[in-house]
Amino acid sequence: MTCEPEKIDPYLDGELVPEDFAAFEAHLRSCPACSSETLARWQLKRSIRTAAQQFQPSPEFRARIANQIRSARTPTRIFRAPALIAALAAVLLLAISVPLLARHYAREQAISELLDLHVATLASANPVDVLSSDRHTVKPWFQGKLPFTFNLPELANSPYKLIGGRLIYFEHNPGAQLLFSLRQHQFSVFITQSGGALPGGSQTKRGFSVESWATSGLRYVIVSDASPQDVHNLGLALAASQVKE
């Protein structure tokens, strides 16, 4: 069977007749290009479906759009047709909602990826590439491995302790993951040049406190099971260190 990419969407939507469905499925087992494209489209459909289920335009938003359409309508025949008005409203809602949903989904994906990195690091037998509580040892270790530099706070008179750091890849770009501890809690500090989708400020995700901010072209994200205040205090120390040296 030759490649028939036009059948991918009908296949995923269950619109192929049984004979075509079986033939196309057999083709996928032997064609890496079609199977890869089918997987990518399936993931996209699943992402859009999940986002659409979680985030629906509010009744107030729908009413505001409908009022704007009514107030802007002209006396021409096309806008007096209820079906066309409804269709236009649907198009406008889709044009406005889809970009918002896409941005929200990108933010959720980015945060989830960092949470997964934090959990995986803590579960690892070797959580850091450079093990040291000395910032003058940890910071130079990253030189030549990252296309940027950063400062680390002096923690001698602080309850926080630097554990070490490791090289990560986030959104296909190299970054730093630093580990700190406070009492029985551990903190991951992610420093990257990417992460534009991540919102600034504090939030709680999957039981973790998350704080994010951007400065001087870098994105800082702290993740920990400690309290939001403990996370914020470490963030203040990190932010202050960026302007001291």
C-alpha cells in the first residue's frame, strides 16, 4: 500500500470503512513516516481535546461576543440570517479561545516537565553532577556547558544549604538545575534561557510549591514540597545574588 496521508485524520476519527481501516493500520506497521505522522496528529488531537474539556468560554464571555455581533450587524441580508450569525459567533469564539487554550496548555506542559525533573532528580541515586555546598565550586562547573552565566547566593548565615547542581535540557535548550535543602525539604532551582511559556509568580501544582520569575534574559523556577514562603525566601536570596556580583 502506498502512503495516503489524507487517510490519517479519518483513521484517527474512526471514519474509515472496516476494509480501509484494516489496510491503513497494516500500512502503519511497515511505514515509519506515516506512523510517526499519525502519532503526532493523535497527540495533537488529544491535547486539544483535553484543553477544550478543561477550559470552556464562560456564559458571560459568550454573551459579550454575541452582543458585539448584534451591535455590529449591518442591514444586509447575510447578517439577518440567524444561522449565519450563529456561525460567525462560533468562528469568533474559536479564533479567540484556541490561542488562549494553546498558551495555557503550553504553560501546563512546561510546569509539568519541571515537576517531573524535580521528582526524578530526588529519586536518582546520583541527583547532581557536581556535589558541593560551595557556590565557588558549583558555579564554575557550569562554565563552558551553558551559553549563559548566573550567580549563587552566599548561604553561610542562612538556613538554606546548597547541595550541588546538574546540567539539564529544557525545551531543547541546556539549563542548570541547582539543589538546595532546608530542614527535611529539598528545592530544585531551574535556570534556563527558555521557558517563555511559564507564568511569573507563585502557584501550587501537584502538591509542590512553584515560584517563577525572569530577569536579564533568564528564567528562574523553584520547585519544592516546602511551604510557599520557604520557596519565596530562597527566591529572594537568588534574585539578590544576581545583582551583587
